[in-house]
Amino acid sequence: MEKRRTPYSGPMRRTRNNRSSGSSSGRPSYRGGNNGIYNKRRRSGGRSRNSQPNFDIGLFVRKASTIVQEVETFVPENSFNDFAIDSRIKKVLESRNYKSPTPIQDKSIPHILNGEDIVGLANTGTGKTAAFLIPLIDKVAKNKGEQVLILAPTRELALQIESEFLFFAHALNLFSTACVGGAPIFNQIRRLSRPNHFIIGTPGRIIDLIKRGKLDITKTRSVVLDEADRMLDMGFIDDIRIIINKTPKERHTLCFSATMPPEIEKLINDFLISPTVISVKKQDIPSNINQDVVHVKGQNKTDVLANYLKNPDFKKVLVFGRTKHGVESLSQDLNGRGFRTESIHGDKSHPQRQRALKKFKEGFTNTLIATDVAARGLDISGITHVINFDAPKTYDDYVHRIGRTGRGVNIGNALTFLG
């Protein structure tokens, strides 16, 4: 008998964590000079003529930067050794120095191991990928006939998830295929011709492979929706419904999201069975990200940015622009000035985007210029500064952009150019 699906508006089980990790700290002083940086924050921020944000960033940043919050250290209820998972996975975790679970891992893993559908709400950079990969790898290791489908909004995030999978599963003889747009489809078709335990992909490419008859998910009994709200923003909601409807009704479904718009609530209500809601989301902006605005009215924005990049404290910088053309033009301009920069945007081919990310991650370049394609899901360690060269259009875009810095307990810095 099929389990009755209960409405998301009244979930039967709800788990919340009222503690968060991180620490408050003093903020660096960005002083004036030729780069036009104001040490004092103004009460109202100007608007760039090139982008029209739907919220007043100046007011928001000023308010956020004056809050001093007492933060209680998170104490997990479990250790990784406590979880009933394959000993080979525990050895991998130990080799990677995974000692204590993050809040989302601590709360999610036991429910996933029990086969429960869950809704995981957490800020970016909280370890969501490991929270679903660890128990699902254990599940497949115990039953090699299982297949897991993981949907992600961007090719970069899908490949990052596969990279994490390969690390956790390398000793268990499990196989995966990443099915993403922008990469040669025939290579993916060739890999799909063999048994695969994990299929990780973007909705558009997954549907393409299904239509070609190269991917059969009618027996896939575990589905993960990662960054569900971002997939909604990118227009994938109908594709997600098509894909899930091709899987068995009796399945294990996990949904992870940073926000919960009404369309995602409806998706949860339609496809998850009595989900356990796990929320470890405390505040949109972590307290360890220092925020400020830079008023550049009357100055050349690229000159202002270049002066920042000359500062040795700006060791690894992610710069966000609004348009593909603007991002590419800015990258070329900075390269012409002698800076080591790379760019990623929608007009770049898949190999070009991967090369740019690899160079940035490994330190061959210290500045990456990007559109909002890099604002969600990517886990790039060591980013010291995020700079909104063009102001984001919405508050959520702002939150996700600056969430690329200050990962975990590290201190990050975010600047937004206005004027």
C-alpha cells in the first residue's frame, strides 16, 4: 500500500537546532584614498545605473554590520563513529579528519539512515553534500542493486557532488556518472551503458538522456533535490516534476534548500512522504562575514576594483557581475592591467568553466569574475573577499553571493559597490 503523503504545511516531525557555530570579530577598516573607500558607513546606499536591486543594500549592510551576536558553540549529539554506517566509510572520514558532524549532518544522517524522507533547511557552507552522500553511499553499499539520482541546479555543483562521492565511495567499488549540460553527451551515454549506482546531473541533461532512451530511472528508489530553491529560480521546476514522476512512487526522497518559497513547499507536499523537517538555519548572513559598501559615484569602478586587488589582504577574491558580457569585459580589462583573473558565465563552454574554477581553486589565479552562476552551491575554500561589482537584484541573491566567503568558522569579507 502506498504511504499517504502529508501536507508540508503540517509536517509530522520537525527537528530544529537552536545553536550555531562561528564567532563574531572586529571588522577591517577600509580607509579612503584614491580608491574612494569610505571608512564610515552611510545611512542610505546609492543605486548603480547598471543594476536595480530590489532592496536597499546600504541600509541592510549598515544594520547587519552593527549587530553583535553571542554565539553558542555547537555540540553535536553524535560522532561519525556513532552512525551505523559501513566501516570503510568511517575509515575514509577518519582519513579526511572528519571528527564531528556539522549541525545539518548531525540532525539529518540518522533520519536518512532510517529511510525517512527529509527536508533539510540550512545556510550555504554547512556540509549538506556530505549529509546526504554518507548515508546514501552506505545504503547502496549494503544493496548494490540500489540506484540514487541526485539533481543539482548547475554543472559545477553536480561535478562537485560527484567529486565528493568519489572520495567517500572510492573503497566501496561503487560507480557514478555526472550528466551535465555543456559537456559531450556521448561520453555520458557511454558511461551510462555500464551499471551506475549514482546518477548526478542537471535537470535539462537528465531529461535529454531519458528522451534518447539512454537513461532509465524507473527503478531509481532514492532521489535527492539539492539547492531546490536555486533550481526553481533557474526555471527547472517543471523538469523536476517530469523527472520525479518517472521514478517509483515508493521511493526515498530528500530535499535540501536554503529558502522555502511556495513552489518548493508544493513540490514537497506532492512528492515527499511524511517528511522530517530539519532546520539548522539561524540567520541569513553568518556573523563571521564582515560586510561593507563602497560608494564609487563619479569614479571608474574598474579603477576602484583594481586598487583593492593590489592590497595583499585580498588573497583570493570572487567578483560578481550582472551580465555575461560585463563579466568577460571586466576580466579582460583586469588581465590587461596585469592581474591574474579568470571568468565564468553562461557563454563559457563546460571545459572553459572547469579550467577557470580549477585555476582559482588551486591558486594559479587569485581573482575569479563571475555571474550568479557561481553564487550557489560551489564550495571553494579560502575565499577571503567577495566583491559585488554589480549590485545583486534581490536580497536572496546578495545572501548567496557573499556566502561564498566566510565558510565554516573562517572569517570572510564582502564589499558591495554602489553609486
